[in-house]
Amino acid sequence: DLRSWNNAHQKGGAIKYGQSLLDISDAMDLDLFKARYEADRAKDIQLTATHGIDEVMKANNLDALLFPGSSGANVAARPGYATVIVPFGTVPNAPTPAFPENFNAKPTPFGVSFTGMACSEPTLLRLAYAFEQATKRRVPPPAIP
């Protein structure tokens, strides 16, 4: 039981942020919500796969869909489709609320997402690699001594 193990190893940092969500989820009656979950899951697959990614790609004879950043990953994850994100550069890091005065925030990494239909991983990797080689935008992190 994960909860018991966490409690037994609390001093070792096993539950640094607590486990209230685990406790709540463990107490849930999953059978009570199973029908609704399955209906919602079927709707997600229909909207994001059948009438989403699949329909758009087939209608336009596409090999992949491109999204800015990681925004395509959420859509693709719903039906279990793959997304490959290629580093492309950085954007200014200007959070709301603003960082404290004299805090110099480094730019935030930004990428391009390649999303495809089921079992399209080889195509996505080929396209993402070709994009990375053509743009040469990826900057490797500095070496750590």
C-alpha cells in the first residue's frame, strides 16, 4: 500500500508535499463514477481523434500537425496519440505577478510540437529531426564541470 509506505518513510522525504490527494482518491468509490468516466473518455476520443486530428489530417492529406509550444500535446494525449516537441528558441519570461525587483529571469524555452495520428511516431520523429536539422535553432545546454 503506497500510503502506508509513504507514512513509514516520511522522515526520508517520501511525502515531501503530503499525500492528501492520494488519501482522497483512495477513498473514492470508483464504481460510482465508472459509467460517467467511460462516457467522457469515449467523447474525448471522438472529439480529439475521430473528428479532430484524424479528420483534419485525412481531409488535408497531412503527415503531421504543427502547434506552437506544447499546446498540441494536450489534444493528442486525450486519444493517446504521440507528440514530439522540438526546441526552437526562447521567449521572455514575464510571469504574472511579476518577479520581485532585481530578480533577473532567464528566458523561457519554446518549442514546436509535431502531432500525428495513431502509430505515427516514426513519421513524427523523422519530421521533427528534419525540422531540427533545417532550422538549427536548438542550443545545447552548457556543459556542467
